[in-house]
Amino acid sequence: MEEQPVSPPKEPNFWVRGLYMFLMALAFNVVATILCILAVTQFLFALFTDAPNQRLASFGRGLARYFRQLVEFLTFATEELLFPFNDWPS
């Protein structure tokens, strides 16, 4: 049996990755803005009703997971594409 020569792995397309990184950096800024608005809204809600809004808290947890995924993608800790190219973190 003859051995097949091992071909080198394909080089990742850094230009495509760079485009995704640019889009994810934009998403990072949008998410940071939403997070600030959410924090102020949640504070005001808790101030006037003596309890935080559970729906906003749940959304905040999902936003925090997405923020983490963005950071991991931007720092090359993962190659997995995220929302909107994949599902929203549950």
C-alpha cells in the first residue's frame, strides 16, 4: 500500500477574517452602547419599582454572552462566527 503525500493545511483567508473582524468590531460598539442603555434603564426601573425587570435581566445575560463571544472572536480565541452569522447565544 502506497502512502499518500500529506498536503499542508490550507492557509486561512486573512482578508475574509479581517472583514469579519471589522463587522464584529462594529457589533462590539453597538453592543456596548446597548449595554449602557440597558444598565441605565435597569437602574431606573429598580429605582422606581424597588426591583429589577426580569426580562431586561434575561436580555442582559444574553447580551453578556454575546459580548464575550465578540471578544473571543476579535482576539482570535475562537474561529466560530457569531450572530448574525450564527444563532444568538442562549
